[in-house]
Amino acid sequence: MMDNDLTQYLDYALIAMLLAVGFAIVRLRNLFAVVMLTGVYSLLSAAWFVSLDAVDVAFTEAAVGAGISTVLMLGAMLLTARESEPAGQKRHWAALAVVAAAGAALFFAIPDMPVYGDPNSPANAYVGMDYMDRTPNEIGVPNVVTAVLASYRGYDTFGETVVIFTAALGVMLLLGFGTGRREDEEEDEA
Amino acid sequence: MEVVTFLVALGVAAAMAIMLARLFAGPTLYDRVLAMNSFGTKTVLFLLVFSALVGRQDAIDIALLYALINFVATIAILKFFRYRSLEIALAQMSLRKALDGEYEQ
């Protein structure tokens, strides 16, 4: 019980930092700082996922959010300006009302969710526990999510990988691999 | 002992917050690059202390992945600002420079 009480304060610290980063992303004009803050946001949220014991999600978030998308955002920034235009002073009250209503609806739904660790919750009551029981004997992988992804539905994951690989290959064949010299550079040198 | 580990984790979180302040304030680009790199390092440390605190080993894998990603992201950012492009490999860039005779001066 002791460490539960303690790690909850670390969660609060992480969430407070997430909130600060979110506001900074909205407020800052310097797009480069915003790109780096999105990377920081994803690092922070992945650390929070680890503390919530969702290591797989944290792994994906770290690889995709902090790794690839930071580089992609930098590449996108190459095509635009360095500073964003100042937002107009006009306030969009209708948008604020919609967001507030959606937030209120989410808070209203919170009491309907099962308590954390509730044995009768849908996640714990149906086939999930069956996988928990059988995985150590059938697969022998410590992480049940990995066992489900890579073994129980291995063909499905394999098919997804093939689809994504084909898509990436098609995009690269259509747009080029990016190693050739660009035409404007060659004109400059000629 | 647990309380000591918790205090260490809290200290690392405070260091992360300080780095965040530097990242918000800037003012130059290199302040931000350094702050982000240092923030990533502190995230790795935080995860390691956290895994010691709760006694789970799998967070260490995440910490290793973070260390790698942090390195790649920093290299990508610096490359972006040195060459204004992410398209061409660094090795080819220096090769082209050498062929264009920029190093002869």
C-alpha cells in the first residue's frame, strides 16, 4: 500500500508537467520550440504510461511519438515558416462552449467506469483472465500483451506488417527515396 | 529505503521541471536543444528510479529505448539546423563538400 501512495505523487508531478507542456505548445510562437515540446510531451506521457503499468503503450509512444514524429515535424517545418502567425484577438465562444460541454460529458461518465482493479470489470471478467492463465504454459512470454500480439494473433500482426511495408514501399517508389539531388540545387550549381 | 528512493524520484522530477522552464524560456535555439537533450536524459533516470521504486524490471527496457531515441532526435535536430535538410545522409554531405572543394581552403 505504501508504494501505491508514493507513486501517485509522481503521477501528479508527471501530469502537472504534461499540462504545462500542453499550454506552452498552444502559447509559443516559435515553431521549432513547439516541435521540441511535442517530443517532450510524448516522452512525458510515455513515462506516465510506464507508471500506469502499460509498458507496451509506453514503448510505442516512445518510438513513434518521441522518435519518428519529432523528425517528421522537423521535416514539415522545412516547408513552412519558423514562426507562426499571431492568432487573432477574436474569441470563439461557441467553440469554447462545445469543448466545455464535451469535457463535462466526460467527467459525467467517469463514475460509470469500473474501479481500478475491479475483478468484475469487463477487462477482468471475460476471456482476458483465460489468456492470463494460459499464456505462461502455452507461450512462455512474461508479457501477456506481447503474447497475444505476436503469438495468439500472430498471423494478423504479420498481415498488418505486410500491409504497412507495402504502403511504405509504394510511397517511396512514387515519391523517390530522397537520396537524389534536387533539381533546384542542380540549377544553382550549373 | 522506499522513502529514500521516492525522494530521489521526486528530485529527478524537480530537475525535469527546471529543464522544462529552460525549454519554455529559450531564448536561443541551442538552449532549447540542450534543454531537450537533458530532459530526455532525466526521463531515462526517472524511469530507472521508478522501476527501482516499484520493483518492476520492464521499465529498464523503456529507459534504454529512450536513451537511443533521445540520441537520434538530437542528431536529427542538429542536422536539420546545420544543413536545412533531412534528406541526405550525413556521410554523403561531407563527401559532397569534399568533392566541391570546400575543405581545400
